[in-house]
Amino acid sequence: MTYYSGFVLAVPTANKQAFIDHAVESWPIFKKRGAIRMIEGWGEDVPHGKETDFYRATKCKDDETPLFSWIEWPDRDTADKAFAAMAEDFEGKEMPEMPFDGMRMFWGGFTPIVDES
């Protein structure tokens, strides 16, 4: 069954192109491990909520834009193996610099319960 890895983060607006470059460079790493597709959504119409919202969830600053992204996998097992392999690849190595604050990113794995076209 299809499985999704979802991510929410805040990206400095000035780093939009750097983020795009980072995502494009990252795609082959996910693809070779079985990912079907990757979507990176730049916040365009993201309202501020009364209780919570993308801005508060990521501690988004005035000069940042919320980003919602997901990776589609054929199944959870493929996703789990891919992330384990990537963790192994970076074990003992310094992570490459990212064009956003990874400490304010959150993510999770999701099984679709409704899928309509």
C-alpha cells in the first residue's frame, strides 16, 4: 500500500532558490531507494489560525515561508529501509548544510485512508 513521508518546515524566503536546488539535488537519493515522487510546496496562501497554524508549528519568522512537502513510496517497508540506509550513509559524517533550520522541521509517515481522483 502506498505510503507518504510528510514534512513541514520554515525556509528563509531569501533562500527559496537554494532550497529548490537542495531539493532537486536530494531527489536522486530518494529515487534510487524506491521513492515514487517528491513534492515540495512553497507556502503561498497560508492563513494564520486562531489556535495553531503552519507559522506557529515551525516557529516561522517574518522573513521565512512555510513549506509543506511529501515523498510518495510504494509502501512503508520501502520508506523505512530508505531512511535507514540514508542514516547509515551519514553515520559518522557531518550533515551537509541545509538552507533552513532543520530543528524546526517536523515530519511523519502516513498511510492513505482516502484516495480519490
